[in-house]
Amino acid sequence: MAFAAVGLLLVSAAAIGLALLSTRRARTAKVELDRLTRSDPLTGLPNRVMFEERLAAAVAEARSTNRRIMVLIFELNRYGAINETYGHEIGDSLMRTVVEQMKRASPGIVLYRYSGPQFTLIDTNVSTIEVARTRASELQAALASPFKVARDSIRLTASIGFTVADPRPENWRDILLDATIALQEANERGAGSIANFEISLRDRLNPATAERRLRSALDQGQFSLLYMPLVTIWDNSIVGVEALLRWADPDRGGAIISPSEFLKALDETGLIVPVGAWVIHEACRQTALWQQEFAQRDLTTTVNVSPRQFAQSDFADVLEDAIAETGANPERLCIEITETSAVRDIDAAWSSMRLAKKLGVQLALDDFGTGYSSLAYMRQFELDVLKIEPSFVKGLGASREDEAIVQQIIGLAHNLGITAVAEGVDSELQAATLKSLTCDLAQGYYYSQPQPVEVVEAMIRKGKVTPGESQKKSVDWSGGGVRVSPDVLSP
């Protein structure tokens, strides 16, 4: 019995020992896992997870002590290109060297590897923009000496964005977003720039906020269409309109934003596809209404299609569904593309054009004369309309070369049975020259700016446009009494 008891004690001790060993191993594994999830394996710096935890704590601390907080984002310029040129192994070595130099330049700072070539910094002892800018300049100075990369000696630059914030009314995510917006501003200014956050930057569309704001605009119905009249060159009769996208931005008090400010962002975020589908549907809806109200008028609505939208495999389905749902007559619709749309994928372009023509929709080629293969497209695609690039129209009456080019384009269109349309007609002299060259149709500020639906309808009832009549300082827009300036109304 004694031996049995001793045996049990030994077994129990062994079991306890194993349990303790297992617990220690588990703790060690947990510590190691925690280290790996909070540090960057390449540079050894704390990573994004650690940064966000620390920023949340720092904001809470600054709020309780009534202190300001600086958040800085540092982005190496051209690092991606260096990786591609020299390989990731050399790129990784360069990254470690850069980190060591930044540490030496600003002893005592805690850098975080946030993402790729981006590093972040938090400082609750910086209370002014001037001090923050000095800190940013110190970090940039760390890159002053050239770096040895393979057999080459290269210089790096960095864009830096920062914000010095009072954390009382804001949470850490708001402060981080402000620093990100400042970084985007620095990148726009050029490599090696430093930018501090200003409230006015929040109103601007930038990569940090573009997708959220534009998706919200689509979901909340902030987009609208204006329509630019298309008239005959002979008697200024309205024969159609071109639908042009506009955005009533609530962050700017509902002001109407020119497409030059958001079309690029729509394309880069991919939202050009759903927004483009909305444009097609809305243009079809309005066309159907005009069909009913002006049944005796053969009015055509032209819709611009982006290259990305045109390349979608379901483009023809989107167009067909919009026509079916709204009851629009496809013969009264015209899809306008640029040469860029076709050249991205010639096979996809041909397929989309063929299916659109099968539906009965007209096709227009915009900015004719600017691309090397415009003539090839005229032969390959069954075009109905050819739009003459505004830069050629601008020189009419002043440039014999431009007049000769426009004359040849018009003659070519007529020989192929295609309607010639002059864009950007802004003066009586240009209009008179186009008439002498037997151009068919025209549009531009000389005839009318882009207009809201009710203004266009008044013109249609009148039957003709009075040149110069709509060239006002501002016009009323139907989106709630907003006054729209002419630069916003440009196509």
C-alpha cells in the first residue's frame, strides 16, 4: 500500500509538472504570437495593429490632460519602383537601412510600420504646427544622403502628412483620417512635400475619402444630369441633347461639383460602372418622358460612356434593361465613346458596339481627329455620328490649318453617310464658318450651356435656340434653388 501511495504521488507530481510546463509553453507561445501580431517582421518596428492601439490610448490620455496630439504619416516615394527594378531582397534591405537612419535622425521617437512604404508617428508633446513641421523635416533629412542599391547610388524622398489635433471633440479614427488626407495633399504637391491638415482639405475629394463619399452620393441620390442642347447649324433648331453628370456635394453645402473633380476618382474606385449604369437609366427615363410630351419631335439623347464602363461584359445588358424598364425608344438614344474606350480592348469594343446597334441605338465617336486610329474606327464600326474635337473648332475663323482640318473631317463624314457634329462652338464666327463648311449639327456655349430639364423643355417648346441667350453669369438649377456658376456647367 505504501508503494502504491508513493507511486500515486509520483504520478501526480509528474502530471502537475507537465501541466505547469504546458502552461509556461502556452504563455510563451501567447507572448510570441502577441509579438508577431504587433510587430513588423521586416523592420522590427511595431506595426499597424500596435499603432492603432497606441493612438487610441494616446488620444484618450490627451483628452484627459487637455493636450494636443500630433499624428504624422511618412511615405517613401518610388519605393515600389525600386522593388520592381532591383528585386524584393534588395528592396527589403533598403527599407531596413532607411528605418535605421530615421531612428538616428530623431533619437527617442517611436516609429510604426503602418503599411508598405508608410510609417507613422504619434507625439503628445507637439502642440504647434511649426514644431510638427520641424519634426517632419528631421525625418526627411534622414534621406539626404544617397543610399547604395546594388551598384547604384540613389536618393530617396518622402511625402509627409501630419495633423496637430485637439482630441476632445474627435476620436482616434478621425485624427488618423485627417493625417491621411494631409499625406494625400503632400503627394499631390509632388514627391518630397510636407503638408499639414487643414479643415478645407476635408471638402476636397481625395483618395482617402473618395470611395466613401462617391458611394454615398450614389446611394443617396446626389447625382443628377444636366443637358446640353444639340442644334442644327442652319437654323439653330434643337434636335437633341447631351446628358452630362453633376454631383450636389453635401460636404460643400449642396454645391454642384464639376465632373473634372470627381470623374477620375469614379474611375479609380471602379464606381464609374454603377454610376454609369445610373446615368444610362436616368437618361433613358428622361428620354421616354420627352417622347410622350414632344411626340412630334425626333429628339435624340446622347450619353457618354467611360472606357471602363464600355469594357464591361454586361454593358449591352445594362443598356437593354434601361431601355426596357423606362420605355425609351432606342432609336432616340445615342451612345458616345472616345477612341480611348475602343483602344483599351478592341474586341470588347466591337462586341459592345455590335450589340448596341442590334438594339437600335445610335453610336457616336467623340473627339475625332485626336487619335492615330480614328480612320480605322470609322471603317470598322458602324458609326452614326462623328464629333469634331473642340480644339479644331476653336481655331475656326483664325486658323487656316484648323479650317482645312475641319473641312476634311466634315467631308469624310458626309461621304460615309455619317452626321458631323462640331463641339465647343463658342462664337458667332465659329458658327458662321461651320455653316460655310456644311457641318450638320453643333453644340457649345454660343448656343447654350448645359441646362436643367425645365430649361431644356422650354427651349424645345420654343423650337429653336437663340444664340447667346443662355450665356449668363449663373443659372437656376432644379436641384433645390442652387445657383450654378458657368465653370460648373461646362461639359
